[in-house]
Amino acid sequence: MSSCKSLTVLFLIFCGIYFIPQKLFSQFHNREPQFEHQMLLDGMDSLVFYDIDTTGNWWAVTKPFSNRYRMYINDYESPASEDLTFPVFAAGGEQWAFFGIFNSAVHIIQNNGDEITETMLSASDFGEIAYSPNGEHFAYTYFQNDNEIIELPEKTITVTFRVGKLFIDNSGTSYTILGQRLNKYVINTDGRESMAFDSIIPFGYWHNRNFVYAALSGNNWELYNGNKRLTGTYSNIIDAKINNDGTIFAVLVRLNTGRSRAIVFNDAYWEPVFGRTYENVWGLALHPTEMLYGYAAVEHRRLFVVQNSTEYPAIGEIGKPFYTYNGDELIFVGVGEFGPYINVNGRRTDVRITLFLDDVVAKKPKTTTIAWTTNVSLLVYDYVKNAYFVGFMCDRMSPTTIFNRFTQKYETLGKIHNRLYLLSCGL
């Protein structure tokens, strides 16, 4: 009899330790998303532009009176300006900068994470703002009549006939620009010019401070790492991406045979890694740190999204594949004969609600939710439970919806008349 009582006591203890926490976990896991909204601007001025950056910074431009503009970035409010540029944000989100014209003088306004500085420039016009891929270094350009001045972290240079983007490396000590010489183009890295080409597509810095680019001579494209030619010749460069560390470079090319393929470069391999050939490829996505990449491909009228050498079948029309911010999941949205669907790491699930290919979809990693902006609100959809949730209603929305890795919330912007709101949803 005492043995039976002991077993009963043990069973009750087991229930207390296992079943109750499991029940509590289930309640937590199944709770509805928590929506919030916060008024950012009170509508006193006309709202001209507004958006939210992938780093979680929101910004807006208002028109306080005729021919004057004011910039808002998070808690910052600029003086009234005769003209200004959209802000540029560093990769980590802690730094940003933009140009403004105040009292007929060109200024650059910069937030370096600790303080906001406003510098008046001896300039006839503003130019470009550039951050290093790791977000730690900052450079900008402005014009003095026909000369362009490039202000780098450690030096100032003057150039003419520069075209395209300004690049600086992760150390902040090397720069690359694209120059035009009559009808030819050169890559200029730290004052050293390459040979002249018919066209050049710049990509970014390799970890050893060499610059990676594609160059066209006649009808043939070639890939270069510094002065070193990497592979053969191609009829076209379809897409290319290099990660912020400069350790992985992926490119989609069209071969001279008319077929297409992916090629990936990494110092861990003696030779480039070549993907299989397809009739056509597009929409390259690159993992932020690992040698993983994805793209869309067509072969014999069959549509795939390829991750490295693995093919995920797709139907209908699809959007460009993308990785979550941490690279955990490769995602693409499609619209087939029976409606929209989402594919996460090769697993397809129908979306039983209206979703278009041009909707900007955000996803929190390791959850079964996605979010996007409708005409009037932020929508969060659980594609496994087929449940959707809608937040605060507005007159008009920003097309950009993000998953903010810092707040762990889905976020977007909406406006009612000239009032601006931050709409968010935590899970």
C-alpha cells in the first residue's frame, strides 16, 4: 500500500514539474501579437516624405512653409532648409548623415552615435555620402565648381570626371572611385588607376583591400579582384553581391553559350565554386556571413529557387529570394494558380489572404509569421495557423515594413492627414 502511495506522489510531482510549465508555454506561444502605435509628428507641418530604414531608423521630411524643408530622424529635428538630401544610414544603424542647404550654404549633418554635428562646407553643391560596409567609417563629397572634393577619414582629395559610387573599405584607409576617360572607364583605388575598359560595374572591397569589379572589353565581361582576372569571359553580368566582411563574393553571369550560372568566391576554396547552368537566373541573395546564397532559376519551363546546390521548386510567379537579417532562413513569396504562398528554406505554405509580389514582406526568424503593409495598416500573418492580425488604421502607409532586430518587433510608418505614426507589433 505504501508503495502505491509513493508512486502517486511521484506522479503528482511529475505533473507539477512537466505538465504545468508545458501548459504555460503553450499559452505564451499561442498569444496574439501585441500591436502598438506612437505618434511621431503632430501634423503642424505638411508631410512630404517618410520612410523607415532596415536598421530601424525612421525619417521624414516636412514643409514648414513655402520653399523650406525640415528633416526629422528619430529624435533629431533639423533647422528649416532650402534643400536637403535623403539620409544615408550606416550598416549598424547607429550613424547617419545627410546634406542640407541653410542660408544658401551647403552643410553636412552627421550623427556619429555620440553626438550630432553640423559642418558648413566651402561648396557650390553637395555630392555623395558613403559608409564603410561595417558602418565604422564615413566619407562624403561636395563640389567646388567643376572640382569634386572627397573628404575621407584621414585625407582630402580633389577629382574630376568621377562617375558612379564612392567606396571606402572597412579600415577607413582605402577608397575606390570610377573615373571616365573620354568614352572609356577606369577603376581608381587610392590614386592608382586600372587599365581602361568600355564599361565597369563596381561591387565592393575584398578583405585584403583589393577591389572587386566586372569590366567590359568589346563584347566580353570579365571579373577582377584588384588587377587579378578571376575567371573566363561572359556575355553579361546579371547580378552580384559581396558581404560586408569582404569574404564572400557571389555573381550571376550569362555564359557565351547563352546559358546562365552562379559563381561564388571564398578564400577557403582554391577555385571558384560554380553552380549548375540554367536557361536563366536572377534575384541573387547572399548570406551575411556564411557561404550560402540563393537565386531564382528557370530550366525547361520549370521554376526553382536554388540555395547553393539545392533546388526548391516554385510555381507561378515569384519575388526575389531574401535572407532574414541573421541569415537563418531563405525566403521567397510566390503567386500560383491557387493563390499566394511563402517558401521558407524549401518548405512551401499557402497564404490564404491577399498578398502581392510587390509587397515588401518582413519575417522574424524562427517564427511562422510574416508582416507587410496594406493600404491602411500593418498586417501580421501566421501562415501555419492561417490567422492574421491588423494594427492601427491610417490614411496612407509607407511601403516598407521591417523586422527590427533591436526592438524585436515588426515596424512600419503610417500617416493620418499630416500626422506621422510608428506602427509596431511584438510577438
